[in-house]
Amino acid sequence: MGEIIYSLAEKFNIAPYLVQILLLIFCFVGFALLAPGGINEVGAVIFGIISIVVIIVSLIGHGKEWFQRPSNWNQ
């Protein structure tokens, strides 16, 4: 998944964490639309907590490069 995030970040020259947030939002919308019976408030809260944990772990694992645009990585 990291390769997808980095390639999209390089293509659009935006910080990788923004791409990750957008992908998580798309996954949430897809899950809400395709889940049998829809998604209720409890499911939305659980998905939100899991998403926040994934973002925090990614930030810890990648360091300050995760906040920078790809054009600033080589400087």
C-alpha cells in the first residue's frame, strides 16, 4: 500500500499523508455503500478509530518525509 501512496504523492506532488487520508475516505464511502444493511454510527466510529491508528502508525514509521511534498524530499 505504501508504494501506491508514494506513487500518487509523486504524481500529484502532495504530501503522502494527504493521499492516505483520501484513500481512507474512499474506502469508508465504498464500505458504507456496499455493506449489507449499510453502516451505522458504531461502525463509523470503529472505522474512524482504525483510520486514525493507521495514520499515526504511518507517521511514526515514515518520519518527517511523510509531511513533505515529493519535490522537497531531495533537499
